[in-house]
Amino acid sequence: MSDIQSQREKIFADRKRTNILKNGEQRFIHFLLKRVPKFVTPNILTGIGLLGSGIVFTSFLLAKYGNRYLLLISIAGLFINWFGDSLDGRLAYYRQTPRKWYGFALDIIMDWASIVLIGLGYYVYAAEQAKFLAFLFVVFYGWSMLISLLRYKITDVYRIDSGVFGPTELRIIISLIIFIEVLFPGSIIYAAILITITLLVVNILDTVQLLKFGNQRDGKDKRND
């Protein structure tokens, strides 16, 4: 194993990733970490990630009350969100200054705040009959976050992905949806319906699996009593 690969594994060792873009994403993050200026701290990157979500929210507002082409700004916002959210904790591990539980708690809170901002942006932009989809999106994404936390508690393995899909893939899908909305106004409603239904199905399947893990843990704990 090369030194670069060994270092990369240490940087990402605190969580199990299964998303389809995992390998390329981790190589890109490692590439970026080497170029982050020394004055930039993990907390600054966390703030940058939240700023990206704020840009997405603002883009929806501008598109609603101005020109729909301003929606394209949100794609840049999603990239900024990915940059800050993906590099903050990894930078701490790269610099060998991790605060595992502080970083874990901050990451969850900021992820929730980001989803609320994006959901609110869609709520403002969407047609009246489709505004409820913003509520469902936030609720279902929050459900997936709860599943990740409970899975971590039960299995001691922290995983933020649902199979081959993770937050990065979701950002890409949302970016594509926004781009299509600019070309074909109104199409975002159908995409939002599809996303919420997909999140619902995935969450139900993950919940069933989570309960199985809980049952297995109960059996293991009883045998150890």
C-alpha cells in the first residue's frame, strides 16, 4: 500500500462510505486538503458549508422574485456546501487535530440547518400546490439522519450513505433538477415528488434493516449478560 493511500484511509477511517462516487470523491478531497491554507480551520470550513446552503436559499428567492435563470446560482451554492461539509472534518484528521465528538455533533447540526435552508428555499420558489413537498423533503431527510445516528449507536459503525447513494449524489441530483427547471419551468415539481417518494422508500427499507440490527444487538447483549 502506498503512503498516499495509507494516509487517505486514515483520513476517512472514522466513517464507512458506500456511495457510488466514494473512490473519486475521496481522492479529490485528499487533493484539496493538501492545498487548504494554514489559516483555514475546520470550523471555518463548516461555516463555508453553511454559507453554501444560504446561497442556495438566496438563489431560490432571487428566482422567485426576479429571473428564474438566477436559480443557476444555487448549483454553485451546492458545490460550496459540498466543499465545506466534506472537508471540515477531513481537514482535522489530515492535520491530526480531530475532535471526534465535537466534530460529530457540529456536523449533524450543520447538516440539519443546511437541509432546512434548502427546503425553505424550495418552499418559497414552488407553486402553491407544491409547497408541501418542501416540508416532506426536510422531514424525510431528517428521518434519514436519525437512522444514521441510531445505526451508529447500535452497530458502532457511522455511515451516512443509503446503499450507493449519499449526500454527494443527492447534491448532484438536485443540481441537475435545478438545471432542468431553468430550461423547462415547472419540471421541478415532478422531480420533487420523485425525490420525496424515493427518500420515503429508502428510509422505510433502512428502518427495517435498523430494527434487525437492534434485534441482533439485543440477542448479543443477552448472551453477554
